[in-house]
Amino acid sequence: MKQIIFFGECMIEGELSEPLRFGGDSLNSALYLARATDNNLINVLYATALGDDSESKQLLTSWQKESIDTSLVVKLTGKLPGRYQIQTALNGERSFIYQRDHSAAKLYLKSAIKLLKCQLQSGKIDYFYFSGISLAILSEEDRQRLFSLLSDYKKQGGQVVFDNNYRPKLWHKQDVKANYHQALLLADIALLTDEDEYAIYGGMADVEAILKRLTPYSIDEIVIKQGNKPCIVKFRDCQISVNSYAVEADKIVDTSAAGDAFAAGYLAKRLSEDSILSATQFAHKLAARVIQYSGAIIPKTAMQDLMPQPCSKNQQKVNQKVIFS
């Protein structure tokens, strides 16, 4: 069984009086990955901190029902999960209002670094996923702790996945480029959104410029997401472009977790040793499904056809060894 840790923050969506809804880039990707894969073959762990309040308990229960391994989740007395509200335009584009100043997740590495270190040094964790948002919520001291942990983890053969999710308000004028530089030095797989790249480094919509900037980094697999435009994947010396799934404008409801779903779909196939082409096509398909529903997490029933189907005892899984097809 392969094991992947997602590290980051999950937040409550909406007001206290509303039914519990939740989301967060790393949690969204972890949840969709858990849905899209056979849990007997891939174990998805989530590493974060929650409070000891009733909503935190509900979050934990919800994740466990989604087959997410919560053994790396810690509870902090007196703390709370962050909260956010989404304002969605007619075209499905969204903006966020956050209340996360006292979020428990910010203190994860201060409270659980020994727990996380033990897992990363166990030799049982194949992949570790974190994002630009995962970094942004941490103090500079904790970021360096994380980078140090991941450096040692890579020396043992572990692989690191970095998603460049960028929220300018979270950085408070800190040196974003320096932190992203350290993250990219560690990355084996980089999942990049083109708009975030341009927001951080400047320039116009030019994928080749992004790839050129990444040349000094030893990243085996670079995936550049471009919304409804083709996705560009560079694997070592090979590069392909894969068209997105077209969704009619009147069916686009909420794009808030499109990139997170794409990341989950891509990793679901790659961790199952499918080809990059197959992984990218599935990622597009999952993202296209998610944007047709409100909220970060869509109902399971809305993606039943994209989830592993029960198979007979005589049916065996065939892994695709071809990278490009």
C-alpha cells in the first residue's frame, strides 16, 4: 500500500448557524484523492490541528467517513478551526472572506512536530503534499522546521508534491519568492496554477517562461494548470499538452475547488502508476465535475462514476507503466 500525507488547514465554510460545510486546498485534494482511489491500495493521511469544540469533532468524523486517515490530526485545547465565506460571481468565479487569525492549524508544527517527524522517518510514507497556503499559515520558524523535515525525508527516498496555491493576503508582505524557492528545491512533483505563477513572479501568460524559470530546479514532474485551457505537463525531457473538459457556461456553479480536484485526480492516477496522459485526462474530468456544484466538497453521489467500482475476486488491476501514450 502506498501512503501519502497531506499537510495544511481545513476551515469551516459559512456562518456558525449554517449546516457544517468545510474546505481548504490540502483537505479538498486529500478528500477527492481518497474518493478517487482504492483505499486498500492508497492510504491518504491528513496532518493538521483542530480545536476541542463541537465543530472540530464534526470535521474529524466527516474526514474519517471519507476514508481519510486522521492519525496525524491533533486537538488543541481552546483553539478553533478557521472559517471562511465564499462570494461567487455569475460566471462561477469566487472571492473569499477569511477568519483564521486564531486557527489551530497554524500551531501544528509547534504541537505535533515529533509526531510528524516519526511518520516521515518511518520509511512507510511514499509522498508528502503541501501547498503555498500550507506555508503561508505558518510562522517563518515553523516553515524552516518543515523544510528541514522534508529535506531529511527526501534523503530517505520520500517524494514531495508541492502545489503553488497562492493567497497574497496570507503572506503579509513576507518574502514569498524565498519560501517558494525552498519549496521547489524539495519538489519531485510541482502542481502549478498559471495565474498564481504570474501573480508571484510577474509576466504575462507564457507557459514556456514558467518552464524556463524552473529549469534550475530538479523537478521530475511539472504540471501547469491553466483553467479551461490545455494543461501542460513536463516529465523530464518530455512535454505534452492535454485539453480540458468543456463545461457549458450555464452549468458552472462554483470554481472554488477546481484546482484542488485537479490535483487529486492527477495524483490518484499517478500514484496508481497510470500514464501521465491518463492522469491528466482524469484530473480534467474530476475538476469539470466539481465546478458544477456549490461548495468545495461535492456530494459523493455526484461523482460516483469517477470513484473505484467494486470488482470481482478474479479481476486484477493492471498498472500502466507507460508514461506518455
